[in-house]
Amino acid sequence: MQESVPYQHLSPELILDAAEKLDLRVNGSLMALNSYENRVYQLGVEDEAPVVAKFYRPGRWENAAILEEHAFARRLADNDIPVVPPLVINNQTLFEHEGYRYAFYPRRGGRAMEPGDPEQLRWMGRLLGRMHRLAAGQRFRHRPNLTPDTMGRQAQAVTLASEFIPIELLPAYQSISDHVLSQIELIFDRTGPVPNQCLHGDFHPGNILWTDQGPHFVDLDDCLNGPPIQDLWMLLSGDREEMQVQLNDLLEGYQTFNRLEPATLALIEPLRSLRLIHHSAWLCRRWSDPAFPTAFPWFASPRYWEEQITTLQEQLSLLQERPLDWPDNY
């Protein structure tokens, strides 16, 4: 099911008015930043550093869920976890103007993470270990739980109900996604109960920026409840041997501050598979947003679905292999 056009009335004038409403002395400079789910802009401010305005996608989150995100970010920042939290203006972080909810953030630049860099991975492990230790035993009340149903079965249902999959490819996609989801559910059941706590949820290298002082991370928009391994696996890339080396570096840092359950390594490929299935459903839901056909023109083509079927077949093979090894020295 596609959503209606969400940002058709979000004009530059409205954005600047929203800032001036909060007594921010904007100078008229406005630059759109890369974002699809929300709309994000850098605004110039007279005699001060620019700020970043984030306009939340209408209808996606309740106010309570957004405020939980903000509170989580503030708590992390207050405990020296290098996250970029929203600005507090007039004792508030969430505002509304002309039907749009928005927040302001300080601008924080940086460079991309070096893929596979051992020292950066150990640093990220230490950061995640501290963050997860701070959030241990805590759960969001108004945000999702990461499960094979919420990220998998529900997403699959959205995709199958859409009209995007070519009719001749529909049986193949349904069959392979069913097999993958069944294998994921089996692995989750076999792994047994795992910690379920507040997470960043979308901790990929694109949300991490590095400076000479170290890393900071952004975009808690997808924070949720789930197993801590969710915040680690997206930092792994390459073949099995490469990922094993990267995992060892991550865990060396992580175990300095926190304990990860070894059994949860079995969830890495299931979580990767869930993300693939969920991503297709996300594109189905968002296609009426004009930004999406422009950014993802290949989505509506048969080739995309052929590639998805092939990718899920490869994931099914990976799901049937043994998980990455837990390092002996941890």
C-alpha cells in the first residue's frame, strides 16, 4: 500500500517560517541534505553556526515515539556517547508548523568511516558497548520491536500485496521469501531468548561521521527494541573471512565495556535477510513520494525483482551455513 504525497506543501518559505517561529535568526540560506524518509535541511543563522532542520514524515510516528527518540539521544549525549541530539528550544525538542512536525539539530560534519579499518572498528565496538550497557534492561514503549514478524512477515505481506512485482516473477519471489522467512524463524527459535533493549537500530557506516577527535553518529529515527547484535552486524562487509576479522575487532572493543551473548552471532544473517525484505516493502510504501522514483528508478523494473530473488536465494544458502565464530580469547 502506497502512502499519499507527504511533503507537497513543504516549501522553502514554510521551512524558514518554522525556524523564525522559534526565534532562530535565519539568514535565508537553505540547503537540502540527503534524506528520503524525512526531509532534512541546513539553515544559515545570522552570526552563528548553521543548524539542521528535520521535518518528520507525516503519519509515520506518533509524537510519543518521536519524543522517545529525542529522550534516548539526550540521555546518550548526557553520558558522553557521541550522538548528535536535538536542540532544546523553550524546553522543547519537537515542534509543529502548518501540519509538519520538526526538530532542530546542531550541524556536525565529518568524513566517512574507513571500511574494515581495525582501529575504527575497535573504537566503534567500545562506543556500542558503552551505549548498550547504558540502555541495558530498558525498552521503548512507543517504538517497534525487531522480530521476524515485524521486519519480515509483515513486510513480505506489503510487497506481495503491491503491484510492483511483475506477475511472472510473483510466484518465485513469494516462494523464496517464504523459505527465507521460515529459516529465519527457525534460527530465532533455535537461538532462544536474547536480550531485547533500546537500540540505534540503523547503525550503518553512513550514519557514522569521523573527525580528528573521533566518531559521532546521527539519525536515531529508526531506533527500536531488539537484540544488541543488530547494532553491530551492519559494520561487517565482504566475504566470510573478511567479516570474521572485522567481527573480532568489533568485539575486542565491545567486550571492554559490555558483554555480548555469543549465541546471538547466529542472528547476523537472519537480520541481514530481514533488512532486505523490509527494504523492498519500504520502497513499496513510499513510491508515491516523488523523491523515491527519482532516487530509485530501477525499483519498478523487472530486473530489480530478478535481483531480489537471486539475492534471497543466496541468503537462504548463508542461513544454512554455520554462523561466524566467537573469538576464543573473549
